[in-house]
Amino acid sequence: MALKIHWIHRSCYLIETPTGKVHCIESLMPQESRNIIIPYLYQKLGVYELESLIISHYHFNGHMGGAGTLIEGLNGRINNFYSTNVISTGNPETTYEPDILWQERLFDELEKYNINHEISKAGDSFQDGEVTFDIIGPLDEYAYPNIEETDYPNDESGLDVKISYGDFSFMFHGDKFKSGVEEVLTNMSDPTATIFHIPHHGDVSRIDSDMLNLVNPDFATPEQDRGAFDLLDDNNIDYHQLLDTDIGRNREGRDRIIIKGYMDGNYNIVENVEEVVRISKI
Ligand SMILES: [Fe+2]
């Protein structure tokens, strides 16, 4: 059996482990979780539940927005929900209204289905067979911030995870600022990763060349962050193996799905998005 990292859309990944369980990172938007994530699970993977849903932070746009809809769509068949301690507070200066609305929706669904909720920070980890999920952020000092003293508590305290299986690893960061990502990386005993989802916020990259060298990925998933492509070029990192297939030509990455499987030390592109879209429209 293989570990498969399915890059679904934007920052959303499905992690299929050798035990046959599936973990979801980020939940996209409500309509996307319903129209993309669930059809993908059911029709492409033949899986009807999630072992875990991992949300980096309580911002609607692409991160937490689809979580309540996803739980409802799965009739509560999610065994564990991982998040940070920092929810959106409703401060009109810093809060986008849908953050509050959809966060409440999410909490209603968690309660309705009695889903185990693990508040996580750096140092925590969980296991699925031989696959290890290490929570690498937020660091202690950001895990319980004084909400009054920071303008961006959700971003600064975002959850980051490194998933390891043998000598393979996949690293994902939330919307931290550059300094925050750097702190997390320099705190790690092993900051390297085989596949690195380049952290960004909108079109703003959250890493620089030094950080990219620290992670030293074989492959990177830059999503729509145009600056990230320049970084990859500058650092001579081989992302072309991803991009030179029919799945990666669109630099914005918005309407593409990359599925990479890791099996016996080899990387395989398995499917592309057109088939999934077609299936989901049946
Ligand atoms: Fe954010």
C-alpha cells in the first residue's frame, strides 16, 4: 500500500494512508467542499469517512469555510477534528464577517455529531499506522495569544503539520507571516520535506530563499502564489516534474488537481482533475 498525497484544490489536500484511512487538510469554501471534496472522496477514492479534518486556522477563505458543510455532507463521519485554540473573535477591525458565521456553523456540526476535537500545537503528534503526523506549529508562545495584543491572532497561531512515512515527508503551513514560518522551521529538528506546500497568504509568499533551502524539497506545490515560482526558479528546485505534466500547466493551480502517490520510493502522478470534474457532474 502507498501513501498518497492528493492535492485537491488551492490549499486543500487529502492524505490517503496505507491503512486505507483518509485525512483532509483545509476545507475550501462551503460549495467547494460539497462539490469537490466529497465527490472526490466518494467517487475517486471510494471512501465515505474522514479519519481526520485538519484546519490550519479559523479564516473562512479556503481554510475553515467549508468545514461545517463537509461534516454535514459526510453525515458526521469524521473521527477527529484538529485545530488551534484561536477562534475568530468578532473584532470588527480584524474579522471578516463570514469567519464568524461559518465558524459557528462548524461548531454546531462538531457538537451535533459529537466529533472529537483536538486543540493542537507544536510538539503534538498522532499516528496512522506507519504514517506520523507531527504538529510543528503553532509554537508555545503563539498557541494561547493575548487576543488584545495582536492584530492577526489566527494567522500568527496557525497550525502547521509535517507528515512522514519512511524517508518521505510532506510539509504544510498555515497563513503565518514570514517570520512565523521561519521560527517554526528553525525550531524543528528536521525541517526538510520531500513535498512542500509553499506557505502563502493570497498572492503573498510566506517564505524566502533561505527558508526554501532549509526545507530543501524535491517538489513544491506553489498554488497561486506567483512569487513562489520565482523562488523555485532561483533555487533551481525541480518542480518541473510536476509542471511538465498535463496536470500542472496552469500556474494559478486553481482548476487543477495533482495527485501524487508515494510507493516503494517512487513518485507517481496518478490522475488529473478533468476526470474528477466529469465524474462529479454525473
Ligand atoms: Fe488567514
